[in-house]
Amino acid sequence: MNQPFAELLPGSAGGGRLRVWLKSSAYTKRLLLGEAGDPWVSAANYLAYFSQAHGLLKPDVAVLEVGEFYDAWTARHGGLAGQMGNRRRASTALRKLLEPQAPRAVLAEVVEAVLAHLRGQTPLVLAVPSPRHWLNHANRMSGRSDIAAEGDDIEDAAMYLADLIRAVSVFPVSGLLLEEAPDDVSFGPADLARYQSVVNVVRHYRWSVALRLPAEVTLPVDALADFDAVISPVMQQAGSAAVGRDISAAFARGDSVPPLGERQFHFAQLEAGLRPESVLEALSRLRGG
């Protein structure tokens, strides 16, 4: 049985032991595999990489980067541009990216292998670009940078993502992290409302759900009611949701960070070029060691 990560958030009935949430794939891939290393060749390859990375950092949350998996799969299989034909709907590129069964089968193998390795000791969260973010990213992958996504396109993208989640729903995953593009300053509540099909399917499987906002964006509390956690460098409160204070920039510089407030935890995305000694020292400080 999966434990939704919401039960580990600060202020939760589960005890709130989650203090530091890391996204470390850029750092650990470079450290363990080198500049051109690709852990996604097979489930066995990924597990070998993941087990080393997990043992190195001992994170409170294990994160599986689904967007990175699809980028790597697409690069190894000829790219996305040749699959587009003459179709010009903004949502077509994401559908072409996510609908094939072969990468879904590999993703399921990876999820199963990682969960077996974790043995329920650490919650596993699937990190994915949000429907809006992934829609734009897929179009850039297909060679279209002039796309103007409309509301219906984003709702279609959300349905494609919801369908992908169903493909791994048999596994005891703890939750989903939706990530907006860091520089998407035009993102707002109307876009978030179009993600409802994703939220619905996540709740159906009793997973938790978190949202990582663009760097300079704040949203009204009532727009965030469906989320267990909201990650942001600028928001301090998010209603009933816990707040992940995004300290990635301060972490990279080695700066001190303010103490956590009520219902808050630290969130850091580790840059590829960080020194291992500095990373371990910073993590020790954040964990109170």
C-alpha cells in the first residue's frame, strides 16, 4: 500500500518528517554517469544509477523524472518532428509524445524496480512537466516554437497526462509533482483550472499532488485548494497546502536560509556542477545535523 506524501508533510497527522525535498537528477547524473550519461536505456540501467544516487543523498522524497525519461526516449528513437505529419493542433505534439505503448512499458518497469528498491522506506513521487509546460515543450521538440496554446489545448494536454498516469496506477506511487516552466510569468489561475482531469485521476488513485510554480508567480490561495503542497521561492503560505520554500539558488551559492515556518519544508534543485562536499555540508545544515 502506498503512503501518500501528504502524510509526511509538516503539520500533517502523519508526523511531518519531510524536511528537505530534493530534485537532484542533473547533479547525480553528472557525478555518477558523466556529462553524456543516460540512465534511461533500460530499467536495469536506471536502477543501478538510482540506487547509487539515493544512497549518496538519502533524500526524504525519491523523485522519478518522467519528463526526462520521455526526452531521452524520444532522442534515442528519432525525435518527434518526423511523427507530426501535417497536423497543426497545438496538442498534437504532446499526444504523439505520450501515446506510444513502448515507452509506457519501460516507464512501468522503471517504477516497479525503483519501488522494489525503496521497500516502502521513502515515498516515490513522479515529477512531470505540467500540462501547459509539457504542451509547449513537446511543440519545441517537434520543431515548432511559434505555438500559441489555447485553453482547449491545455485541457487536452491534461487528459493526455491523466492517461499516462493510469498506465502506472497499479504501482504504490506516493504522489505526483506538476512543474511549471520556471520562466512562465504569464501562468495564472485560469491555466491551473484546466488541469482538473489530472487532479481527478491522481485523487482517484489516492496519490498526493504537489505543484511547483514559476519563479516569480504567486497565486491566490483558493486556486491552490486541490494541492497538498505548493513549491515556490516567493510564496510563504498556500492555505491548507504545505509550502516548499524553493531555496535552489541559495543552496547553489552556499548561502544560509531562514528557518522554516509552520507548514513549510525546504525544496532544492541541485545544479549539475555543484561540489559533492558542498552539497553534503549544505544538506547536513538543512537537516539539522
